[in-house]
Amino acid sequence: MRLGLRPRLILAFVLLGVVSALATAGASYVEARTIILRNAQDPAVTALTTRVANLAGGLSLPPTQQQLNDLSTALMSTDASVVAVFGDLRSDTGMELDAFSPELRAAVHDGTDAVWQRQVRDNVPELAIGVPLLLQGSDSQTRPSGLEVYALQSLQAEKASIERLATAAWLTGAPALVLAVGLALLAAQGVLSPVRRLGQATRRWGSGDFGARLEVKGSDELADLSKTFNDSADAVEHHVDELRRMESDARRFVADVSHELRTPLAAMTAVTDVLDEEAEHLTGDAAAAARLVSQETRKLNRLVNDLIEVSRFDSGTAGLVLDDVDLAPAVTATLRARGWTDRVETDLPEGVVTRLDPRRLDVIIANLVGNALRHGGPPVRVRLRATESFVVLEVSDSGSGLPPEVLPHVFDRFYKADTARTRSDGSGLGLAIAWENARLHDGRLEATNGPDGGAVFTLRLPRRHR
């Protein structure tokens, strides 16, 4: 799941706050811990080394058991336990030598300097110190005397100080985290408010309200974005208004011209009816001219009727006159009225009744079958299928089918697959009108190619009942 901008901003600020707080607190903790431990161990090592040198200077070597005990007792303190060792002898006071690691004891035995080591024993932090007693030879060289002093000093107080420091670091980091969340919310609000307003304005655009504008606040990048949006909106609204005006003018022009042509066309149709009756008595150029005038007048009449129908679709005035229609007789009547019964194979089961506009169904079937007869190959077939929810009429032919580049445009107005054929019997509006009539019924009209070739037009209409 993809997070929105607000959660991502908050998460980024929180991570930044956490990392910054951890880094700062961690660095402070490590530095303070080092200082605390150094302040505890350096004075302790120095003090023990000095006291050993002062107190052991008067001892005879090898020392007696009593001398070791006295030295150990003299070196004892409230926070340190001391044991003195010489060979196999050790003082009776202090702790067992097992409290000191073998590594530390070996370093003291073989070295000439004090050695220290921090360790934890029984969950108690301790500082283990080993100091060898050195003798000054006649050659001014120092050498180990064999006397070794070991001390254990508790670091419990230092541990408590370090723990208080860690607690303080966490308590300091928690407000920083809260501050990071607050800053994230503030930044998100400042960024998301203009973005949210932009989204609302864009959705208004999508719903057709091109008057949506943004309030420009400030002078930052988001203000520039709002200004750019408003400038773009002004330009788009102007162009949309121009396009709407031009489209309205074009529709009105087509409708006006089509209606104005109906009266002279009615007169011309009457004249062509007379010419058709007299054409058989004419000869030569007169007969050809009479037939040409009659043919072109019928084409012009069909074109005007198609344009009027298209203008109704565009203006939203086209409506349905619904009736209960038995599809098999209705399709058969359409084919019979145009003399296509012998040229079309049908598969029309009886009893498929639905509510639709009979006139518009006739227009759809006539355009689909007429198109198949003109541009497809025989035989042309009409097949009816029905389900509980839909009726499906399929018109197919056995021609070469529709080229792939034609399929997306087959229902476009005035589109003709053969661009070289500037004149034809059709106006290029028949399939577009059929598609509009299907849409008016809340149905679909689709064009495909059959598996064995040939174009297939499928009309799918919802099955309505009383």
C-alpha cells in the first residue's frame, strides 16, 4: 500500500528527529561515560602506585607474612580492597587472587608499570589495579622486586552516574521526537493545504466546472504553482468557450441547413417521381440525365435526413418511443421492406420480446445489413440470441473483413475505409447513427472480424420488461 504525502512527511521528520536525537544523545553518552570512567580510574591508579612506593620502601625482601599483612592493611580504603603478593605468599587481608584475571596478573608480574582493567563481577562493576614494586639497582636501572599489590575498587557510583546520564539523554530525546512530529504536522499542513486545494480545483475541472480557481498566497513555489494553475485555467476556459461556441454554431448551421433543404427536396422528390415514370419513354442523353437526377436526389434526401438525425443526437433532443417488440418479425419486416429477404440468411428464434423503439431498431438493422451488402461478401447473415438480461443481434458477412486501422474509426462520422472513394452510395453517417441509436437504448454496438474472415457487427441491448 502506497502511503500518502502527509504520512510520508511525518515519517521523514520522525526518522530525522529519531536519528538526530540518537546521534546526539549517543555521542554525548559515550563522551561523558569515557570522562567519568577516566576520572575514576586515573586518580585511583596514580594514588595506589604512589602509596605502594611510599609504604613498601622500608620493607625487607623477601617480606614476612606479617609485613605483607601490614602493607595490605595500610593500603586498604573504604572503596578499595587490597591484597599484597610476594611469590607464594599473599596477605591474609583482601580478596582471593581469582578476582583478578590471569591476563592482568601476568602483565603485572612481567611489567614495570601499573596495570588496570575494568570488569564486572556478580553484576558489580569494578576497577582492578595491579602495581609491581620496583627496586633501584646500583646501575641506576629499575627491576621488579617480586612484590605485587592488587586492588579492587568499586565503580558502582560511576555506574549510577552513567545510568542517570543515559536516562537524561533519553528524556532529552523524547521531547525532540515530539518536536519532530509537531514540525512534520506543521510542514505537512503548509504543503498539503495548497495541494489539497489544487486537487479540489482539478476535480471541479473534471466535472466540467472550468471556472475553478486557486487563491494565491505568499510568494513561494506553491504560490507560483497556484498562479500557473489559474493562468492555465483562464486559457483553457477561453479555448473551451470558443470550442463550445463553434460547435454550437456548427450544429445550428447543420440543423438549419438540413431543415431549409427539406422543402426544396420535397419538390425535387416529386419531380423525380415523374421523371422515373417518364424515363422509360426517353432516349439517349435525356434518359441518362433523368436517371442521374433521380438517383442524386434520393442520395441528397438521405443525406439531409441523416444530418437532421445527427443534429438531434447532438442537441440531446433524440428520444425513445418504447414498445414491446417481437424481434424476429421486426427484423424480417426490415429486410422485406428493403427487398433483402433473398440476399440475407437469418437465424431468428421466435418469441424474443423486449421493449425498445421499433423505428430506431429498423434504422440500426437497415444500416448494418446495408453496409454488409455493399462492402462485404455474400452470404450476409443475421443472427438473434437472447439471455435473461440482454438481446444480441449479430450481422456478419463473408468478405475480407475490416482492416485493423479501420476498426477504431468504423463508427466515426463521415469515415470511409476507402479514402480514395470520394463518392459512394453512403454518406458515411449510417454506422454512426446506428451507434448513437444503440447508445440511446443503453446498449452497445461493436465491430470485429470473424474467425473465418468477414466483418461482424454485434448489437447488444438490455432486455426490458413491463
